[in-house]
Amino acid sequence: MSRVPVAGPASVDRTPSASAPVESTVLHSTTADGVSWITLNRPEAMNAVTWEQRERVIDLLADASADPAVRAVVLTATGRGFCAGADLRGAPARARERVAGDVARTIRLGAQRLIAAVLDCEKPVIAAVNGTAAGIGAHLAFACDLVLAADTAKFIEVFVRRGLVPDGGGAYLLPRLVGPQRAKELLFFGDALSAADAERMGIVNRVVTEGELAGLATAWAGRLASGPTRSLALAKQLVNASLDSDRATAFAAEAAAQEINMTTRDAGEGVASFIERRTPEYRGH
């Protein structure tokens, strides 16, 4: 089974750790057209996410938000798996015996921070799911703005198999994607969901062959990177917030977002290009 490329064509490394060894557990590059590729790279462990990986991904997503040169993000992985869940063996050693409150605190500061980093990223995030996405790995994909999947990919809510409550935002994300009844089916049984079924349920935007996945992710990210970046960020915020808002709040947020957006250069360019009947040239600000 082939590996998903780390980045699209003509990529240039823009990370502080440009000289990091190839065995780095998170690979990162930014293409010339402003797409940040974040790649989980522990194929021998099906990319089960470690404490260090989690913190690195959170930092890279925050960097993407702050960097005007980054205009879209692709989150993917190497090997046969997208992410097999959390690797608890990679957590820092405990200095004392566990006490009440430790588990909740660990989840808040760990898995929930990772999912929030995707949801709150100010640039559109595409998941290119190259293989199995289980537990927090599935939730990592569900949190992305757009999800592309290889036809061999699977999504598994493994928590019930271990007698655990779903964490990392699963019970928040799934009902918003598929409704409460379908969400309960997935969470209660923990059955593997094929990429084709995930597409039919609305969890995945497109399913393609393994060999086509990187190319489609590159194409979609390129389209996003050439778009009006602040407009996309505001649209993302509106959609995410609308799921927890009443109509009056959502309408007020929409009006405020448009007010802010109309101060950008890209909004002016979009209107001007329409009047002048030409293709707009967006610069991301």
C-alpha cells in the first residue's frame, strides 16, 4: 500500500525544524501557493498519536492561523493508517498517584485541545484520510472542514470496545454530522464504517482511490489557498457557531462578520471583479 505524499508539488519547507531528521513523527511543509501540509508519521504504530505529536500539531495549526502566507491546511498521514487513536504509552511519566479530577483534566488539556485546534484554526483544514481513523483519529478527521478519504479508509468509534466513554469531542461532533440516531449507532456498537458508507452519511466529502487521494487534496487545498482567506475564516466561524446558536444570534453574527469582511482588500477585489467581469485575484487579506 502506497504512502500519501507529505506535500503537494513544488513544496518548500518553512518550519523552524527544517533540518529535522526524516524520522520525525510529524512532518511539515508549506507549498509555494500557501498550503500547510501536516503529516502524522508513525506508520509502524498506525499513527497512534503521542503526547509530542499532539502538541506539535496544535502548534502548527496555531502557526497556520497567525501566518498570512498560509492560506489552507491539509492534515494527513503516512503508511496504512490515518490515526489509530491515542498512544497512551507516549504520555509523560506521572509524578504521583492518580487522584479524582486527573482524567477529566487530561482529556481537557489533551484530546479536547487537539480537536479545538482544528475547529478554531482560522484557515480551512482538509483531512486527507489515507487509512484507518479510530477513536481520537476519527474525531480528528471529523473536526476538519472538508474530509477526503481513500476508498480503503475506515472510521471506527473504538471507545465502546474498551468500555470507555467517547472523548475528544466525539459525542459533540458526530450528532452534528449525522444526527443523534446515527451517532448513537456508531458510538454504541463501535463497528468499522467504510469510506463509502461515511460518504453516504455525510461524514466524508469525497472518496477516491489511494493513488488519487494526494492529488485531490492538493487540488482542493490549492483552490482554497487562492480564495479570499478572511472570508473563508469568517464563514467557517459562522457555520461552526450556528450549530450551537438560535436564529437571532446566528443572524447577528452573520451581519457582524460581513461588516468585518467588507474592510478586507479581497472583498473589494471580489466586488470590483464582478462589476468589471473578470476573474478575481485574491491575496488573502
